[in-house]
Amino acid sequence: MSMAEDKGRTDKAAASRKNDPESTRRDILAVATEEFATHGLSGARVDAIAERTRTTKRMIYYYFGSKEGLYIAVLEKVYGDIRAVESDLRLEDLDPEQAIRRLVEFTFDYEEAHPDFIRLVSIENIHHAKYIAQSSAIRNLNVPVIDTIAEILARGHRQGVFRVDVDPVDLHMLISSFCFFRVSNQHSFGTIFRQDLGAPEIRGKHRAMIGDAVVRYLKGD
């Protein structure tokens, strides 16, 4: 692309930004989510994101500062998305066992429906959480789910249905690990053991199994 063409494109993008900057930012984040999930931080190309969003690298850097800044913004978005839906579950209105089962089922369904979230978390672990460490927003986003679990555990203990010696972070890890593994390892696991983890009967069995396992653990059975 010539400098004149790039300038023309930049001017048009700037006009669009003035008209609806939030929409432009959302579009960039949506495309960047796919790009980073598919290619990782190293392989993702800002040029490709600009092309797909009909913007420019200059505009992307205007919003996010750098490629790394865009990647952090994507991480903040995907963590924010799951926590936002989670907060609408109204678990406080359910009895403790129902609340835990609902949380398990939600985690199972959400992570299966959002494989890009799983890929991005896996990619960030390759980087030893270097970029998550730079975001106080992500740490703050994950506080409410732990508080929610702690409240459910406390109610369950007061009612005499849950054991007392359960750390809410440990329980969050227990639930997340099974749901995460089914998505992150579905191809290797499915190939090795000749199982289609997406088959309705296997999916239903696993969804019920993790719920039963967590509840039995909490009850001390």
C-alpha cells in the first residue's frame, strides 16, 4: 500500500473513530481475540487485524499502545466476559448444593462454547502469565467468583451440608481444571482414547460427573 493510500485509509478510520469510537474498539478486540487465539502472541499480526477491521495499525496503536497492549486488552476482555455472565447467575438465590451445581454447569457450558478463551489462557501460561501480571484489572475481575464460592461454602457449612475445610480457590481450581481440560485436550485425548468428547452422551455424562464429584467432595462422602 502506498503512503497516499495509507493516509487516506487513516483519515477515513479517524473519521469513523470520531463517529463511534467504542464500536471501533470492540471490533478490534473481537478480531484480535481470534488472531491471538489462533496464532499466539508471537504469531499474531497487527496488519491482519487492521485489514479485517478496515482500520490501520496506527489506529490500533492509538487505542492500545502496542501489540502487547492489545494482547493484554484481549485477555482483560475474555476474563471480563466470563465473569460478567457468571455474576448474573444469582447463585445467592439457590440453596448451597444447587448453587454449586449451577456454577459447575455454567463453567462446563461456557468453556466448551468459548474455545478461544481456553486457547488464550493456554497461550498466556506459555508466557508464565507475564502479561496477566501487568493487569490489575484481571486480578480484580477474578475476586468476585472466589467471594461467591466462599459465600456458598459458608452457607453450606452453616446448614450442615458442606464440610468446613474447603478453600474457595481450591474449589475454583477443581471445577475449572476438569472443564478446561475437556476443551484444551479434546483432540489429543479423543484421538488417544478414541472418544468424541463432543458427542451428546459423553458430554452429558461428563457434565453430570463433575457436578456429582464436586458435591460429594463438599459433603465429605
